[in-house]
Amino acid sequence: MTDTVRALYDYVLENRFSAFLTDREYHTVDSLVEAHLDALRRELPQDQRERLDKLWDALGDQRGIELEAMFQAAWAAARELA
């Protein structure tokens, strides 16, 4: 990403993104994921909980990369339409 696109991405992520995550479906799925994750953490031995946490962190990193790619794709499409 160029510095300008990065600045725009950061702005959108910090100031606009959450406004699009307000529907009931998102909150239902988010709660379900948290409930399953909490249940797994309670049931797993310590070493496996640590492995689960590392997996969760890696999935978060992957999601961040995917969000950046989605933003870049949307930015490119918007520029093509302009």
C-alpha cells in the first residue's frame, strides 16, 4: 500500500468500519464465536490452551491481511469507476 492509501485505510478502519458491523447477524455470530472459544479454553489443558491462543492470534493476523486486501480491491474498483 502506498502511504496515502495506508492513511486512508487506517482512517476508515478507526472511524468508519465499526458502523458497518451493527446488524444482529454480526453480533450473533460474534457472540457464538466467543462462546465456543471460551468453552474450548475451559476444557483444554494449559499447553493446548496456549496453542489455541496462538492459532487465534494467527487467524486474527490473517483476517487483518484479508481486510487490507479487501480495502485495496474496493479502492481500485472505486478508482476505475471514477
